[in-house]
Amino acid sequence: MQVMIEKEAEDFLESEGFNVAERKICKSLPETLKAAMKFSYPIVMKVVSRKILHKSDVGGVALDIKSNNELKEEFRRMSRLNGFEGVMIQHYIEGVYVLLGLKKDQSFGHVVVVGAGGIYTELFKDVSFRVCPITRHDAQDMLKETNFYKVLKGARGKHYVTEPIIEALVKMSHLAKKHPEIKELDINPMIIDSRKGKIVDARIILE
């Protein structure tokens, strides 16, 4: 079994035509400050480590960093985490968090998953499944089967685009045939706003 950590997984997805947020791996504080100036605040910082699979659980994610002082503080804190190898810098993107997944099931083969992402993934377990490959119609039906769909379609007066989710689901379903060695692919989250969707975190496990 081989685990592709976030940067590797996101590079792979980008090469397969998925819309991934711009990112930069930094090994030192000066390099991180330089990257932050290029990206412009606010930014997101995440720890990079092969030993840390669930970054949020150990304080390995800092959102909405707005200044050099905040960045320095967060870098120093993360550098003390066990297994620290560096940090990843990304733009801070606001919107709704979506979970997308591809998993190899012993009975059905590869299945795609969609549902509420971010901190709500484990809390609500609001997901829908389909056996690969799927069509656009299948992807639309998957979304409509979730309670999360109500948020996308206008809860609290805000509307979010669903096209990036549908497109990503269909692409993921075809990845299973192209790359049968994929045991598990987790995108959590893709962030959706009123115009677009960007993948900001991913992990892939290969057989």
C-alpha cells in the first residue's frame, strides 16, 4: 500500500484535469513568508508530513491568516509537531465544503461518494454512493439524495454552483478504470461558491 500525501495527490488530480487550488510547499520560515507575499493575504497554512494523515486533529491547519506576524506564529507552532517536514501555503477560499470520494469496495468494485465536507463529514455522515462509472445524470441524482443539497440550492438566501461537483464526480468515476490501483481517493474539501469550485485538500491510497 502506498499513500500519496496532499501535495502528491493534488498534483496527480491536477494532471488528470481536476480544478485544484494553487499551492506552494515551503521548508523554512523565510520561504513561507516569500510565498505568502506572492499569494497575498489571507492565506491558509497546512503542515506537510507523511506521519500526519489527519492534519486538523493535531492542529496542522491554520485558516484565514492575515499578516506576517500571524504566519510566523503559526509556522513556529506547526514546526514543533511530530513528523513536521514543512508547510503548504494556499489562498484562503470562502464557500461551502464538499466531500468527494472514490473507494474500492470488495463487492461492487469502485464507488464514488459525495456529501457534506469539512468538519461535518463525520458529524452528519450525509453522503450518497454510486458504482462506477457514472453519468452526469447519476451525479445530479447523487447530490439530490443528500440533505446537503438544500444548502447548495439556496439555504439562507445563498446559491452555490453544482456544476464543478458534477464534473468532478464523473471524472472520478472514470479514474477508476484508468487507474485501477486506486484503493481510496478522498477530496475533503472541494470549496464551492456562487461561481466555481476548487479542490483544497486530497489524499490517495494506492494498492
